[in-house]
Amino acid sequence: MLALFAYSYYGLLKAIEKIFRNVKHFLFCNPFKKRLHFKNLKKNILKTILSIHGYQIAYGPFKGMQLNQCRNWSRYDLITQILGTYETHVLQKLIAFSKGKNNVFIDLGSADGYFAVGMVFSGIFGHVYAFEKDVEMQRIIKNNAQLNGCEAKMTILGEADEASLKSIISQCKEPITILIDIEGDEYDLLNPNMLSLLSDCSIICELHPWMKEDGKALQKALLSKASAFFDIELIYRESYNPNDFEELSCFNEEERLVALSEGRGPNMHWLVLTPKKN
């Protein structure tokens, strides 16, 4: 009897231990808990940045540009946008493609218009065609353009297709640079006919293979198709230094790193397409 009691008591202790272990895992290892932790960090950091700079970009090529307070995209992107570090590897390539001339920029998937408005505001490109299928986003882009006095050099359009792009290309005598960020639809858009149409354009395309079934195979096929018309290169966000910013000095090391994180999951790549030289 005593042995049976001891066995039952031991089993009860093991059960309680398991419960506490599971609770501990939920509190300290649960991914939702981690996301909440980082969200709170971002919230505090953004509050500090806004108290110093407001909604104006403080550094980089878009310095002085006002950002719309109405956000229909990730609010915490404001941190890296204001500090001028948002997708700098993409921005540097776009600037190189512009060659300092009065060229045309086409932004496919403009979201809130950060790049579209920024390119006109900074004078990097002479005219921008901003394609965005979300109507509310189109309104935000228009507001951002008006806020920065750029609306005369911008054309805001809906979803891009072969006909709309062909119309723009046929009218433009200047070199054209295109940025594509359409959340996985790039694998459908960039078919052989479209690649042929765009073969004289310089293109950067954000790749989203995890958003499509058989995404890796689709990406491999896209690279193969594109290589017939372009020299191809894959780039990614390499490094950033939070210690460059005095605004972040009041935060600890972890917080400073989180401040410049763009919240991406996989190590994302961007496809750079440069027209083949004849």
C-alpha cells in the first residue's frame, strides 16, 4: 500500500514538473511572446525617434522628405525610413541605374510611396510612375506626393500589366529603371513576353519564393528566363551599424540592433537585372 502511494505521489510530482516546464516554455520561448517583446521594443524606439525628428527623414538621399502619418503598411518601418537605412542596398543600386540623369522610374507595388515619392523629392529621377493595386494605398501615395510637392512629376496608377507598361515604354525616350515588389506575383508577371518588353530597362525585383507553392522552382525558372535578356545578380541586406546614430545611444545593445531591423523573416534576396550589352 505504501509502495503504491509512493508511486502515485512520484507520478503526481512528475506531472506537476511537466506542467511547470510547459508554462516556462510558453512564457520564455513562445514565439508569440518573443514577437510581443520585439513589438514593445520597436514601439519605444519609434516614440524616441519621432520625438526627435517627427515624420521627417533625417539622413540619406531622401533627407528632408516628409512621411505621411497615416500608415497602411508596417508602422515600425518608420524607424529605418526616418534614419535613412531602409533598404539602402536597393536604393544604392537604383541611384547607380539613374546615372544622375533626368530618367524615368517605374515602381511596381509602391505601397505607401516611400521609393516613388523619394525618387522625385531627391531629384534622383525626373518622373515616377507608381503602380499600386490597393486603392487606399493609392490615396496615401497621392497624399505623400502632395505633402512633399512632388505630384507634378508623379503618375499614380493601379495594377500593372503588359499593356500599361508597354504604353509607358513606347512614350519614353529616356532610360527606364523599374523596382518590383509585388509579394510573390513577380513569378507570374515576369514571363518571357514581359522580360522581352522590359529588356532595355534596369530592374530590381524583391523575391518572395516562400509566398508561392513551389517557390524555389519558380525562382530558379525566373533566373533562367531572365538570363536570356539580362545580366543577373542577387543582392541582400548585408550589414547595418546602429552605433552610427546618436538617437539610439540611450538604448542597450539588443535594442539598438532591433531598431534597425526591418522585421524580415528569411534572408531575403533582390534580383538585379541589367540589360545585356549588344
